[in-house]
Amino acid sequence: MQILYLIALLLIAVIAANIVKPFIPRVPEALVLIVVGGLFTYIPIFKNFALDPEFFLFLIIAPLMFQEGQGVSFATIKKHANAIFQLSVILALFIVAVVAVITDQIQSAWPLTLAIALAAIVVPTDAVAVKSMTTGLKMPKGLNQSLELESLFNDATGIVLLDLALSVYTKGSFNLVDGIGQFLLVALGGLIVGAIASSLIIALRLYLSFHASSAQATTIPLNILTPFVIYLLAEHLGVSGILAVVAAGILHNYEQSRMQLIATESRVVSGTIWETITTLLNGIVFVILGLSLPKILNLIGTFGFEKSLGLFWLALLIYLAMFAARFLWVSFQKQDRLVGFFGKHQTKDRLHRAQIFGVAGVHGAVTLALAMSLPTTVHGQPLPFLNEILLVSTMVILISLIVAAIILPRILEKEEQAYSEKELNQARADMIDAAIIKMEQRLTNHDTKAAIAQVLQTQKLTTGHPKSHNEQASLALLNQISDNLQLYLDDLITQGYDQDSVERYSRFLQRGLLSPANSRHPMARFSQKIHHYKHEIAWHWKTKTFTKGQRLRYQQELMERNPKVAAKVAQWKDGRQAMLSLNEDLQKEADRLLTEALQKELDEHKDTENVDAVRQLLDRFFRIVAHDYRKEAISVPTAEYIQAFADEYSHLSAELAAGHVKAAVADELYTEINQAQTLLLMEQGTGEEE
């Protein structure tokens, strides 16, 4: 149960950080998460928090690497294979060598193998943390991809080198041939195991997609479990579990690109689930780093000021050395294959990109996991300098995050927005209104039109804060339509309607729509409801009728006792039919007038929120006249919804072709229509099954 509480609180910490982040937009999300994690240490369950590294690698790093692998196509890997090797192996080994030499020179008491272990711990980079810091900033084309490809594979380099360094420390000897052989076995073995296992799982998922009784209930959980199963299998076989899940992710990406329209619903659902999972896991990584801060502070207290200051200077020097290594490596690269990443050699652009590449070498999740994974004992003896390595590694993470948070916004230009929020909202509103107009012209049933219009109107809530309509504009439109309805009502006498019925309906119209707006004031409506309920309760108490059967018997007995009442009821029923017929005709006329008003405001590029507000008032009025208070759900054919979304597509395409809408705005709205249509069709399918 404690584990469940722990996981729940970690999720709450991520949610809390996401709530706080909008109030401090200039502070990177990673730092906010770390601070929230530090604050959560005051919760009793997090006191003396200790991270299980195997749990961390298995439950957090493995799925994150799998999802990152799914984001990289096999074609990209094939095209940039040489660059990936250069970034993730050659550059990583160069940085490890530089850091190990510096550490060995400064901390002469440390064995060289532990200096190499520290270097292996700090070499992995975290492209996700960099991405969160560069939101809204313009990253040079190609450079961001180089950071992602480097981060995808240099984790395995760090893990393998750390295992190798600890193995040499344990054995007390090192053989270069054996070391290279071990490196290749662990790295290539991980890739092969991941590829084979992933192929088998993909084949199983395809089989289940066509033969399982409930494909989604089997294929989606299988997809979620894939990285965990492959990681455990690879680690059991003694190869790199991280590289295995990366290979599995890449292979899943290849499978999806080949079979794009197979089991589309399952893929949409699993894609959404994976996006949510990775967002939460990335947040949890930095929350855990914040939870580890008290332990780091305790270490500082244990070491004392002088030793802690020396370790801080070592961490700062290691960071500067890694920055210099990354900067120089990019600056002096002459390979033509890397021009797309780093620009042309010996140009200002190359130096600028080298500077960005150096600062963007941020360290995070994997570095923390590797530091925590160090064994506490070797041959029954405590591992020397364990706490020092842990403190230096954590300081390197924090320094890299803080430096990137300060420097990147200063060396990167702000990203030019393809469109403003106002442009997007206006285009969305026009698209929805145009679809409503076409739907009004195509359909005749008012209830069906109202149901579809209500669904389309909800798309305007995509912004997260629906606009309040202009009350003055709404009242002006309501008065205009009410006047037109009165004129239309007068004309109906010539069409055969009884004048008494028309005059009675006209009085309803006067009281309901043409009277001053005060009658529609919220407090006035509340007072009317109280008066109605008091009258209703008094009548039931007087007649002793509380159920439907009692009311029917009371009415029957009353008519039998009093013939005048019976005659009035019969006359009322005849008049009732006339009123219902009038109400239906005026409702159709109101729909026509609303469509004209909507078209006019759309042509004049005005705000159309008042039209929807008036539509709701008119619908309420017509329901009151018809004594229809139940508001039963209307069954709308799925084809009508699809046609409404097609009308949105058609309008948007026409506006794009005419140059009235930007391409980026159109792309955003096309995506929204697709998502809305998918969601509605899924809900329609569920409703039909029920």
C-alpha cells in the first residue's frame, strides 16, 4: 500500500508543477518540478527517500527510451547512422576520457576506475529536458535532431562504460581486447535482442488485431507492456536493456509506417496513452531529483564546508570540460555528413551551433539513475568515495540545468508564431458557423438541427475559456427576430389559422420575447421559480394529489361532477392543437431567421456568439409554449454528424485556397476536426452498443 501512496503522490507532484508553471513561464519546467519535489520531502512518506535504481531504470527509463525510439523512423536511423555513431560513441568516449583525466588529476586519492565510472555517469544527455527549455525558442534546423539522436543512444554508452569500469575495479585488472569485446557484446546484443523480441511482439499484435474477440483489450495492453518485457529479457541475457528498448521502439515505428491504416482506433488510443505516460514519467524524473536533494544536503553537512566546496568546484570543472569538449568537437568537425546538423565548417553559423550544442548537453534522468545504481559494497567492503561520486553527479545535473535555463534563451532567437491565438479562434468560429448554416439549409427537423448545432458549438471551447457573448448585441438580435416573428404570426391568419389562437400566441410572444429584458434577469427568473413552486405545493396539498395516478383520478372526477369544466377542457384541447401547430411553424421561421443572421455576421466577420445565445433563448421559449420540459436526448444519425464535419472541411479548404486562412491555422483546425470526429464516432458506437 505504501508503494501505491508513493506513486500517487509522485503523480500529484507532477500535476502540482503543471498548475504552478503557467504563473512562472520564464522558469523551465524541469526546475519547477525539482522545486516541487523538494517541497514534497516535508510529507512524512518521503522522509529518508531512497531510490531503487533497478526500479527506476525498469519502470521509468525503459518506457521513456521506448517511446523516444518510436519517435525516430528507421529511415532516419539509416540515413544518419554515421552521425549517430559519431555522436553517441566517439564523442561520448572522448568526453569520458576528458572527464576521467580531470577527475583523476584533481582527486588523486580516487582509483582511476572510479574516475572513469563518474565520467560514464555524467556522459548521458537528456534531450527531453532541453526541449522543455527551448519551448518558444528557435532552434537551428538540424541541431535539435542531432541532440535527440545523441540522447537516444549515448545512454547505452554510459551504462556499458559504467559496468565496464566497475567490473575492472572489482577484478583489479583490465584487458583492452576483452573490454572492447564486452562493449560490443552488450551494445550489439541489446540491439539484436530488442529487434528480435520486438518483431515477435509485433507479429503477435497483428495476429490478435484480426483474430482476438476484443482486439483493443489485448493489443493496447500488449503495446504498453512491450518495453518492460524487452528490458527484463535483455538484462536477463546480460545485454543492454536500454538499447534493446530503443531498438524495439524504432522497429515499432517502422511497423506503424508500413501499416498506417490497420487497427487505426487501437493506434489512436495507444498513441494517446503513450503520450500521457511519457509526459508523466518525464515529470516524475525531476520530481525524484527534487526528493533526493535532502540526501545531497545531508552529504554536504557530513563532508563539511571545505570538502563540499572542493567537490562543487570539481563538478563545475567537469561541466566546463564537457562543454568545451562538445564545443570543440562540433567546431572542428569536417565531415560533410554532419553539415546538416552543425552547418558549414569555419563559418559563424558553425560556431553559433557549437555553442548551442555545448550548452544543450543537459544531464538528467539517466545520469541520476546511474549515480543511484552504484553498489554500496564490493567484495563485502564499502565502495570507496560512493557519496562523493553521488554528490558530484547531482551537482553536474543541477549545474547543467541552471546554465541551460539561463543561457539558451539568450543565445536563441524567439520563435516566430505561425499564427496568433486570435486568428485561430476566428477561423475556428467561422468554420463552425459555416457548417451550422449548411446544416440548417440541408435539414428540416428542428430537434436534429439543434442537437448537431450544440455539438458543433462545443468545438469553440477548445481554447479552454469560452467567450461570453455581448448581452447588448444578443438583446438587439432577439428583439429583431421577435419583431419578424410577430409579423410572420400576423400573416398566418390569412393561411387559415383561427384569429383567437393567433392572438393568444401573440400574447405569449409578447410576454416571452418582446417584454423588457428584466424578465430574463437571473434574480427575476429565480423569484418566478420560487413563486411557481409555492403555488404547485399548495395545489397538491389542497387536492391531496401527489402521484400521477392521483392527479388523473382527481381530474376525471372533477369533470364528471362539473360539466362546465369538461366543456372547457375539450375546448382547451382543440385550442391546444392550434397552439402546437403555430408553435411549430414559428420555430421553423425562427430557424430561418437565425440562419440569415448567422450568415450576415459571418460575411461581415463579426462575433457570432450572440446568435448562439439567442438560439438558446428561442429554443427555451418554444419548449415552454409546447409544455416540453423533458429535453429528451435526440438520436441523430451518425451520417449527419459526418456530413457536418465534412462541411467544416469544405469551408476550411475553400478559405485556405482563397488565402483567407493561413496554412498553419488550417493544419491545426484539420487536426481538431479529425479528433472531434474520431471522439464523436467512438461515443456514437458506444451508445449504439448500449
